[in-house]
Amino acid sequence: MSGFRIDLVSDTSSKPTAEMRQAMANADVGDEQRGEDPSVNALCDRIADLMGKEAALFLPSGTMCNLVAILVHCRHGDEIIAADGSHIIGAEGAGAAAFAGSFIKSLDAPRGIFTGADVEAAVRARRPKSPRSSLLEVEQTNNRGGGAVWPLDAIQEVAAAARKHDLAVHMDGARLLNAVVASGVSAADFSAPFDSAWLDLSKGLGCPFGGVLAGSKDFIGEAEIWKHRLGGAMRQGGVMAAAGIYALDNLVDRLADDHENAKTLANEIAEIPGLKLSRAPVETNLVFFDVSGTGLTAQQIHERLAEQDIRIGVDGPMEMRAVTHIDISAADITDALSALRSVVA
Ligand SMILES: *Cc1c(COP(=O)(O)O)cnc(C)c1O
């Protein structure tokens, strides 16, 4: 137990449901490392299909999906282009540098969304003294951008700009299905401009762990080698893959409820004196707000909410982040709001 009655710290705090656990218990399994786990194979086929790619690879985490993709696309001394605040920049232990010897040039993009012209300006001339620009990364939805959804045409534009200069293009789709549900654009359309793309099972889909990386057969062939090298090849991984299949069958449409709850939360927060939405508008399940008008710090508010068994994340001295997910009901939002009102009153 996380210990909180209402835990809005992340969509990763969601617990597998009873039905998901049942699906895991009943999973057909085999030795995944030998390619013999039917549930893992079925999950990969499902995701490849969903994302419109030739093949897919089940990995223990989204972080490993990004790292494996970077290892396939980049060599030592290469440069990756990504929005400032990207997960690969701030939240993956600098894996790109530590393992791929690549560094990341960040683009100033307030909601994590940049343009083809920004990419053109960031790509370096090919000459011996410059780092080689080799990969463009896009995060859909954009986490630090407040859960912003990249419009399809914006994605196509930046991918085309990158390709023009022979960069590979990769999508961190940790919350891709949130973008799909919010926009009505298919996962395959959002993934089409990319050489590689993945989605996370352990965020809004509520699985215990895992991410699935998709791409061409050649790309996935290379990715499989890195998976093994990094120790990510599992055995009876089907127990986990079954959770993913269950989620794809049953828990995608309900992401709309998370978005609805996030919007209610955001609209009400905007009315509370001293609080201000900081990365609005809220399009999906992430709500960031600034507390500097309350006379309290984010940490103080966090602690006072915790006394009421409610957790909202501290995202900076004066900023907080609340994330809706499968274990948060509309009634929980009402309760969290009344607690928040009383704490900052
Ligand atoms: C959570 C997250 C990841 C990493 O996924 P894990 O499964 O937690 O390793 C990568 N990118 C974004 C945008 C995320 O939110």
C-alpha cells in the first residue's frame, strides 16, 4: 500500500485490478528469452498492430524502451534533440550519456511542443568538429508540458524536418494512449512518422510494469540485442504481458474518465484563492499548479494533505502536480479538492 487514501502523486501509483490479477494468474507462459512465451508474443503482436509497426519488443520499463531505442539509433559522440524537460533529459539517470555516449540538446518549448523550424535550427552542420545530430525525440503526451497532446500535423512537421537531415525519429509514448483518447487520432497515425515508438503499460493502463517498443523488423532485431545486453530479457514474462493484454482489452476507453477528473480538478483549482494552474490547459491526466499565492510552500501543502491521507506531488518549491488514474474516482476528486481548499484557506 502506498498508504494514501487518495494518491494523486502519479498514474504509476495505480494498482492492478482484481480482474487484471486474474488475467495474470491465468496467463499462458513460456521462456520469453527463447521467444517461447505466448503471452509476451501476443502482447507484442497487439502493440505492433496498434502502432502500425512491423514488430514490437516487451521491455521491463519505459525507461529501458527509451534507452534501447537510443542505443540502436545513436553512436558515441552523437547528439539527440529533445524538448527541455523531456523525461530522457531529467528522469532517466542520464542513460543516453552513461550508455550511449550521447548527449541531448534541449529545445526551449514551454508545453514540450516545438516546430520544424526549431528542429532545423538545432541540427548541426556535418563537420568533424561538431557533434553529429542523430536523433530527434518527441514525448507524447508531454509530461512536463502539463500532459499536452502533440497535434498530428505538428508531429509530422518535426519528423519531416529531422528526416531531411538524416536524423532518426523516436517517440516516447509513455502516455500515447492518453493522447489517442483525448484527440481521437489513432496510435498508428501518431506513430507513423517515427522509426521507433513505445507506450507504457504501467501509467494509465494500470499494469505493474512494462513498456512495449515498436518499429521495423530491423530496428526491433537490433533492439532485442540491447534488451539482452542490458539484462532486460525475461523468462515467464507472460505473467506481466497478460496484464498488458487485459489493459488493452478493457482499460483504454476509461482513460477518458481520468481526463474528465483531471479537468474537474483543474477547473476547481483555478477557483481556489492563491492557487493558479501553471501548465494549462489540461488536456489529459496531468494537472500542474502554482501555490505561491497561498503563503505556503508546495512541501507544506503536501505535508498537510498527507495528514488527511491525500498525496499530491511536489514539483518545485512553489509547484505541485496531481495525476489522475484508474484508482481515482470523481468522489476522490471532490474529497481532494475540499482538503486542498481547507489546507490553503
Ligand atoms: C514514466 C515515463 C517514462 C519512463 O517509464 P517507466 O516505465 O517509469 O520507466 C518515460 N517517459 C515519460 C514521459 C514518462 O512519463
